[in-house]
Amino acid sequence: MTEQVSLWKGEQQTSDFAEFCNALYERELQTLANTDNISIESLQGRLKSLPYYVNRTARAMMQCSTPLMIDVQNASWSAKQVARMPISNQDKTTVNQWYEKIELKHGLVVPIVHDNHIALDCIDRIDIEKYRFRTNVHGWFSFNENTSEENSRYQLLKPNKRVMTAACSGHSWVNDHKSIPVMPSLRELLISCSINWSNFKKPIFL
């Protein structure tokens, strides 16, 4: 006969998993509560889908292969922050050449400077003829020096361990000094699990 306690030994019933999900719920509900100009229909839709994405993100983060540490209480990645934003050797020519040489794939996670931190986004459309791709949140980026088409609001970066670590952990800098970390969105946490740390050119599909 199976003892009752054994029924609670699965992954979803562990205390870490439950605490992780609770932290994600609290953060997302706070975000929704502070979102302006959201319709009732949109709010209802996001609330209905929230359990699925919280569960999926928590499971993915606790199972994925990564050099980062998991902060269970805050439902986030944790890593030591460097003194300055790690964007040295990230001039436009170097970045463009990196993207020109790889085989672009849908779902590839790319780092983008967004205000005072590095955000994670992923490719959802590729236009080879115009040497450009579109990311899900930050829009189009061209990787051809000869084109005038450019996303001037954000700076696309070449992924490397330092850049991706900073992005996943929400590290932030103001005037070249460390600042309070920015909490990555639920979507960013989920796509962070698609990062192939041994080969940034190839995404891992969840």
C-alpha cells in the first residue's frame, strides 16, 4: 500500500517548486495590478493563461542546463554582477558580422540593450533578402552595414556568457555603476531556458 506522504514526492509537490510558483504568481499579479489601460477582456485572458505559464516557466527553470543559480524565493536567476555593463567589443560592425555568419533560426534568443539593462528577446521572423530579423518584443534589426534600415531605439548585442548572464539575472547599471536589478518578465524567464550555453547560435526548444 502506498503511503500518503509518497504522493507528495513528485516535482510539482516539492517545497522549492511550490515556493518558486508562488513567487512567480505574486510578481505577475502585482504587474497586472499596476498595468494601465488594460481592458477587462485582456485582463481575464491573461489571468486564465497565468497558471499555465507559471507552471511551465517554473518547471523549465528548474530543469534546464545553465551555469546560473536559481533564487527560489524570488523566482529568478542569480549570478555575480560585473562592475559595468558587459558591452565591450560590441560595436555594430562586430555584432553585424556575427549575425551574418550564423544560420538564423526562429526562437533564437538574442540580447538587447534596453535602457540601463540587457533584455532577452527571441527571433520570430527572418528576412534574408533584406538582411534583417524581427524580435518578438523589440521589433526589427538589420545586420547589414549597407542598409539604412535600423532600429535606433535599442542596441542589438552578440551573445556571450557575460552578456547572457547579465540579461538573465536582470543586472542593471546607471552611469557605469551597479544599480538595483531589473526583474526579467515571465516571458524572459521562460525564453532564458532556451539558451544553449555551449553554443549560442543554436536555441534549445522547450
